[in-house]
Amino acid sequence: MFYNFIKVKNCFVFLFPLTLHKPNLMSKKNTKYIFVTGGVTSSLGKGIVSASLGLLLKSRGFNVTIQKLDPYINIDPGTLNPYEHGECYVTEDGAETDLDLGHYERYLDAPTSQNNNVTTGKIYQTVIDKERKGDFLGKTVQVIPHITNEIKRRIKILSKQNYDIIITEIGGTVGDIESLPYIETVRQLKWELGEKNSMVIHLTLLPYLASSGELKTKPSQHSVRQLMESGIMADVLVCRTEHNIPKDQRAKLAQFCNVSLDNVIECKDLETIYEVPMYLQKQNFDDVVLKELDLKNDKEADLKDWKTFLKKFKNPKRTVEIALVGKYISLQDSYISIAEAFKHAGASLETEVKVRWVYSGDITAENIKETLNGVDGILIAPGFGDRGIEGKVLTAQYARENKVPMLGICLGMQIMTIEFARNVLGHAKANSMEFDTSTPDPVISIMEEQKNVVDKGGTMRLGAWKCSLKNASKLYDIYGTKNISERHRHRYEFNSDYLQEFEKNGFLATGTNPETGLVEALEMPDHPFYVGVQYHPEYKSTVATPHPLFKAFIKACEKK
């Protein structure tokens, strides 16, 4: 309780008691918030730790979601080269997002949305648009409060969907100038939400010095101190390390970083990212978090199905090798959803899927046999631009003529179309209008509504679209149903002017969009497995529900 006074001719006059209240911004559902920050270095695995924690909490009965705050000024990663930021992941509602959202969905087996990924570009764009409309009533627009208020609004949007816990991963590293508005927003939210309604998990690195044979805690101490200088005290410290943390080092971290000993969690390098949830569970990570949030729950985390998956994954009965032919293979995160879909489907079939990463730009007519020799199957990966295209066309021809099982995804299906038109239909200069606008046979063309599009970001065919499968087709047998829905990310389409010619010569359109008539899938009945799909099945594959198309493809590779 504070008292307010005014001074009148050297005398203080008591006016009234003044009480200061913290604003209570908690939703009616009393949603709890977990903020995950990173220190020392980037790429420590905040996404995997967040997803693992989400899995543990979900398995204990909580309704959980995870969102990612990305500090870059791009509106979304849709226009980024995969070498810059890895794969661009697409949600059901058509948002182009950070690849970490793929991890969230694969662990939680639940879809995310555009509200689960926020970038600095989106924040500033929204604030500037409001300023132009006069929404701030002539006020000077500043980082505080206008930018931080918009970040808070974005964080709290998800609380309207009845989530018990929202985990918010903040990209980048503490100390980065780009991350400062997000860190300040967390500081404000922790105060506004009140005790036990939010917490901060700080992920840091313990480097190992071989010369002295010890882990060093000083970088983590400095990282936590920098976080404290921003007004935030970490509640839990998760330490990435190559070696087990000795007790004295753990105690040192607890003492110098102002966390209890039980709240220092070791996150050791493991054989696979799918072991992380169990490794964290053994250290009571979920119990520590629930205690910090004052959430009482007697239910133990049920990871039976997860452990079954992991057992099959680590103890396969068979092995197949699949060539993944793409243009971004030097950064394998560019195709991370495909790689993980192979793991999910392979484990369910107790089959190890070895991926042979092949750069399409290196493939020539002279070396293709040597390059693809011995593989059990081939996947032509998605992509944009004309680099490496001819190598992919040669790959499709090799798979078709040699009866090697092949799956073409998005651009991969378009490549199969170009190859068939050239080498079977006799249209020697057939191509996609993406690569050659003057081609006499544009078997892949641009949609009419896309022709005048100038902005590249967020203007493609994105998100979930319906697909109707033909009876007695391979895809119908694979899915076990006629009507499916899959996610898309592309601008160019199969040119239906050539459909009759294609089907007459044995390359059938077995999947079409029921509303637009656009071709979604092509397959060759007289081939062991020659399927091209315009959509991205890898986006919907999770540990709990491996995608049926990947399972069918791997089975075909086993027969090979």
C-alpha cells in the first residue's frame, strides 16, 4: 500500500491511499507459458528440447502447443534459400514456417498453424500497417511498448484455443541484437502473468576441452548473466554436452546461475533425436517444469508407443538404400521432413532406410549408372529454379527404363512429366514454363491466376488441398480411401492439355483436385512403383502416424 501526498506551502497533505496492481493478463483458462531461450551458440537444439518437453507434458494429459519466434526480418522463410535456413515447412492453413514446426508436429502428432510461427518481419509489418491507419492516434511508435505489445499479442493468441500450456521457443541466441525485443517481451510477460504462471528454460552449451579433459561452465555462466541483465532469471538450465556433467560441475552451475540443483538438466549428444524425450524424462524434466508452474499431476508420462517406435528404429530387420536426388543436398536440413518421414515409415516396417544423398547437378548421361548403382529406390526431391534440372530428368528416365521404384514429390512429379513427354511422347523440347517460357510443349504450366503475380512470398498454392483418387489405382490402395487432403507448396501445375496423350501412353492421372480439376498425382501401372505427387506427403508424417505413401514406397524398395 502506498500513500499519495501533495505539497502545499511547505506542508504535506495526505490525499488517499494508492494501491499498485500488476496487470493480470492471464486468460480465463489460466494458460501457463514456457519460454525457451538459447545461449552461447546457435543450433543447440531448442526445437528438439521444446518438442520433447511438449511430448512429455502431452503424455501426462496436458493440452500443449509450441510456437516459434524467429528474429529475422523476413516475413516468413518462404523466399529464403534452403541453404540460409533449411527446409521451409508448410502448415495445414498454408503458412510457410520455420523447420522447427515440423519437429513440433512430428513429436506432438498434432497440426500447427500460422499462429505457431512469428517473425520480426510479421511484427513490424503489423505495427507499421497500424501506424499508417492511424491506430496509434498520433503517438510516437517505439519498440516499447508498440513492438513488444504486438509480440505479446501474438504469443497469447494461442491461449484462445484451450491450451493448458504454451511453449514458446525464441530463435537466435541471448545477446543477439535481433532477439532483444523478444527477450524484453518475456521480461514483461513474466511480471504481468504473475508467479507460477510462466517460466524460462535456458538452453546452453558446456564445451569440452580435450587438453584439460573437462567441461567448462563459464560460457553458460556468462549467458545466464546476460539474460539476467535483460531482467530475466532462468528457472531451468538445460545443458547441451558431449559428456556427462560431473556433480561438482552441476552444483557450480546451480550456484552461479541461480537455479536449484534439480533444475540443472543434462542434454547429452545422443544417437538419434528421438531418444531425447526419454533422456530428459529420466532427469524428471517434466516434473521440474510442472513444479515451477504449480501444476499438480499424478499421471506418469506414457511413452510406450514412442519406445516401441524407437526399439524398431534401432533394431531393423531389413535395410534398403534410397537415392535422394536434389539440388540442396549439401545442407541436409533442406530435406529434413523427407528424411524424417523415411525414419517413421522405415521403423514401422522394421526397415532401416539408408539415404544416398545425390546432387542432381553432378548427374550426366555418362555417370548416371555409376551414381545410382545399387540403390533400391529413388526419390526426386522438391525445389525451385533450373539448376540441376537436367540431372533430375536423367534420373527419372533411368528409374522408368530400369524399373527402379521411384517417388517424385512436387518438382519431382513435374520432372517425371517432362521426361515422359520428351522420351515417350516425342516432344523433344518439352519443359516447364518455370525453366523455359518459350518451350513449344509446356507440359508444366503456370496457373492463370498466377501469371500476374509480382510478390513471391506467400503467393503459391499453399496448405491443405483436397485430392480425389481413382478407384483401382496404386494410390487408392495405398491410402485406402478415395478422398484425401495433402499440403502443397508450388506455383506451376501439370498442363491438362496433355492429359489425354499422357494417359493414352500409360502415365495416368490418378489423383485430381475435385474442385479445380488440377492433376495432383500421376502413376505408371506397368512399373513396380513409379508415382509422382504434386503435394508434399512428408509434411504430414509423424512418429505416431507414418505416412502411408512413404510406407508403400519403402515396401516397393524392399521387393527390388
